[in-house]
Amino acid sequence: MNVRVLIVGGGPAGLTAAAALAPRVDGPVLVLDRERTMGGIPRHSDHPGYGLRDLRRFISGPAYARRLTDLAAAAGAQLETEAMVTGWASSHAVEVTSPRGRRTMTADAVVLATGARERPRPARLIPGDRPDGVYTTGQLQNLVHLHHAEVGRRAVVIGAELVSWSAVLTLREAGCRTVLMTSEFDRPEAYAAFHLPGRVGLRVPVRTRHRVVAIHGKGRVSGVDVEDLRTGKRSFVACDTVITTGDWIPDHELARLGGLTIDAGTLGPRVDAGLRTSAPGVFAAGNLLHPVDTADVAALDGRHVAAAVLDHLAAVPRGSSAPGAVEVVVDAPLQWVSPQIVEPGGPGPSRDRFLAWTTVFQRFPTVTATQGGRVIGSVRLAWPAAPGRVFRIPFSVVRDADPNGGPVHLSVTGRRESTVSGTVASPG
């Protein structure tokens, strides 16, 4: 089967890319997804908070997933579920397995939008027994919202990210009380706008600088050992359910099989500002590129990648091989940045923002861009750099980069409030 554009992944990024491309492409735009229903993770996140940035709406996850699916279908995209892409037959051909059989699919352009996943307990190396009752957020939401299963009565949630509070809401719907939330950082990873109402309204105790060091139970979880990282003191907390939240990793297996260059920091494909990968005609969007941002920001990535796909189909040369493209790298305490390649003076990334990750909390950080030892840009931000959530950096900080000046380094300075001079920009 031959299509003009093949999109692998039917989550927010893939569906939004399809809706943007289908009316403008002369030929089929096909979205493949391995699940029985399109929509990605929001399908089983049955609480409000979705669609703010892309749809200008405040709706539940399932409603958001249905809306994006309907928009892609109405735009003329072909949507195929229960279709697993298992490998590559060539640079623009993939092998697909579904209940309808096995086949090879070729395309003029391929967009990878396979998203990210939470690391389960084994990947986190949490010792102890191996009882039932230990879930990731995705497993929990799937059980509760799609299968209406019971999960327990007392839960400990590992992590204090935005997704951690999503897990608390799901537990509450299932009749399970969250007796403790833990974070290894000095402060919870979630924004205060979510953390404070959750702590007060849902009455969830949160212990920062604590970690779960053992899980106990034979047939079912009976409790966990929690360690205070400041003192080393351990305590036992009785519970029958443990939820491991956050600690995301891109679903990058297909990108690796395709020989795409993988960034050592994000563990997703290296891309330029247009979301082109190292393979001509292969693009990547959404949380496959970095762990992990909100669904609506991933959707805006899908909208943003459409321009680069159309350029490719029209044989417009751009991307990491374009003259004057420079690499963007980060200095500690930043761990990674996306995108990693830009064209000075050229188009910026989605929302004109770099996305980065930090290990240190700084309330009013200053980001400085240097090239060849020379400062080319600096901006003081009105939002913090905080561990455990994406840090947004205005693209303007690198606009004066020299196309022949070598890599651009991004660094962040400011008063450090936890361990693990420019203009003031508006919040992102």
C-alpha cells in the first residue's frame, strides 16, 4: 500500500498533524495506531484539563481524544486502529501487523508520533516483594476508566508531578484513598496551581525529599518502606496499592530501528526546529522527542510539523543538512534541550520555545546563549526552572547565532533554591 504521508501514532500529536496535512496534501494521509481507539493517553484520563492551548477548551481527556479524532477524520485523514508498526522495510516503508494481516506500507513522508511511557517498577529498581497492586498511571487509568475495575483502598503515589495528581483523581474515582505522595525533590514537581489545591482539597499528604525504598506483600501489597533522604530514617506506610508516576521515557523503539540519530539527553530522535529527523523525509513530533509535556503542547507539535512535511513533499531543501544549521547543546544544571538543531535567522520551533530539563530549582532564572565563548543572547524569565517539569526557553535567545560559529551553548543561572542580565519575558 502506498500513501503520501504516513503518521505512526494516533495520539494528540499524530491526530493534529493529520488534521493539518490532510486538506493540503494531494494523496492519502494515513494514521496508524496500535490501540483499538484513537486518542492516545487522554482516552483514559477521565478528568478535565485538556485542550487549553490547542482547542481553547477545558474538557476531559476522553472528550479531548474524541474531538481530535473527529477533527482528523473530518479533514480527510484515513485512521486505522489495531495496526502495529513492527519495523522498517526501507527508509520510507514500514512493516505493519494487524488483525487484517501483515503488509508493507510505503510513504513519501513519515511522521513518528509514538509518544512516551512511564517507566514501570522494575526499571526504577525498587526492591522488595513482587505482589499485585503496583501500577503505572497509565495502567491505573486503563483499569479504572476503561475496564471499571477495583484497585484497592489505600494507595501510595510515587512522584509529585502533574500526572501524579491525575493518578490521585483516578484513585479517588475508584474509591481508593491516597494516603501518601512522595517526591525525591526539595519541592513537588507539579505547578503550585495543581499541587496546593490537591494537597488541601484532596487531603493528600506529600513528603518531599523522600523515596520508596521497598514494597512489601505476598499476594497483594501490604505496605512500603519510605526513606527520608535528609536523615536516612525509614518508616513503614500501610497500603494495598502503589502507583509509580512520571519518570517518562520516549517510545523510541521504532526510531532506533530506523537508524535515526537519538539524542543522549532526551532519548528521543534529534530534530531541527521544523521537527525533521536525521533521515530525510522522516519527522518526529510530540512526546517522542522528550519526556514529557502536556497533551495540548504535543498537539501543537503536530500542527507545527505540517509545514516541514509540506516543504519535503514540494522538494524544498531544509533541515539539519541545510547550510548554516547549528547545534544547540546545554550546560549543567540543564540536562537536555529540544530541538537540538536550528537555523540562525530561520523559523523557530513550535510556539517559539525550546524545551529543556533542569536538576536545580531557580525561581527567576536567566538563560544565556554563548557561541565560541561569546554571549549571543540572554533573557531573564518570569517563570522558574524546576526539576521534574519542562522548562521553556524563548527561541529569541539564539537568533543572533553565527551560522559558521559552531555549537550554541545554553546555560541557566540564578538563585538556587534546591539541589538535585537580560530582559524579562512573559510566561510560556
